Amino acid sequence: MPRQVTAVIPCMATFSSLMLGVLAIMVLGEEMFFLAAALITLASVLDVLDGQLASRLNAISDIGKELDSLADVVTFGVAPTIFLYHLLLVVGVVKPVAMVTSLAFVVAGAFRLARFNTMPSDRDAYFKGMPIPMAGILLITGSFWQHWVVNVWWIVAVISVSYLMVSPFPYPKSKHIFSMSPLSWVGIAAVAVIWGAVTNSWQAVPFGLMLLYALSGPVMSVLYPAHTTEAAE
């Protein structure tokens, strides 16, 4: 495949992710929360895909890395921030608190992306801090779980996830997840089924899986401290 074509393909996935994020912002103005959440979730799939394409097509470049971060700021920073702001207002949080809480998310996300861009590229190393797409999807999936409609817990959740993004905790990349053994996948599926049965809500299953990923960082930092050092290098 010509070099020019292989260089463009990952960028197309990145631009598509960016456009979905902008569309999510547009529909949020009309309070179409479910559609906005679906657009951001679909964009997260494309975000994983562009990295995989760049790696497999040997099309990794500095401009691709910068473009990916700029798209992530909009799609997984600005769009979820507006989503969270509206959600906090819906559940009864006063406007000033909703503003400050939701802004904490985008500021933490932007800092995490800037820190990531200053670190040497190492596809085998773990992420330092929770990736912003995963952080955004965690809160979005949580918003569709009815048991989470409690004002104070949403504020705590947003601040906690914002901290996880700027934390030194190691988080696995997609290649680490995809390379897990079949037994690990069976275990995760079993946990998801049990979690859904206990909560008696299918909406809790996606959130439970994302929560499992969010907790993997602090757990790995305790069990495998070497990964914390590796992620920072």
C-alpha cells in the first residue's frame, strides 16, 4: 500500500472521532443526551482504531500524535464536560457548583493529554494516568445507571475521575487488554453478569466494566509498582 495512503487512513479515523465529538456538542444544545452519549461512545471506538491502524500500517508520526490529542480534547474533554454540566443541573446541583465540577474534568483531561505528548513514545509502556476517552465513557455510562442519580455522588464521581486522569497510576493500553488470556476474559464476563444481576439493571453493566478499568490503575500501582515507574519514563 502506498505510503501516502497508509499515512492518511489513521488520520481519517481521528478526524471522524473529532467530528462525532462536535456533533455531540451540537445535539447537547437540544438536550439530546442519549444521542450525545452514543456519539461520544462511537468516537471512543474510533480513537482506539486510529492508534491500532497507525501501528499496523507503520504510519505513526508526530503530526498524527498531535492531531489525536487535539481531537481528544474536543471529543473526550469538551463534549463530556458539557454533557456533565447539563447532567449535574438535571439532578439538582446548583449552577455554580455544576460549572466548577464539570470544568475540573476538562482541565484535568487537557493536562493529561499535554503530559502524554511530552513523554517518549513507547507502545509497550502503560499509560500514566487514566486516558481521557476512558474517563469520559466511565462517567457517561454511569449517567445511564438509575442508581447514580444522587446529587452529591455525581460531584464526587467527576472530581475523582478527574484526579485519576492526572494521577501517576498505570493503566493498560488497548494492546495489553486485547492480549489478555481467554480465562481473563471469561472472568471479566462473569463479573459483568454478576454485577448486572446484583444491581438488577442492564445499564449498570457497561458502567461496571468501565469502573473495573478505573480501579485497575490504583490496584496495579500497589501490586506492580514497576509499571508506575515504566509509565513515567
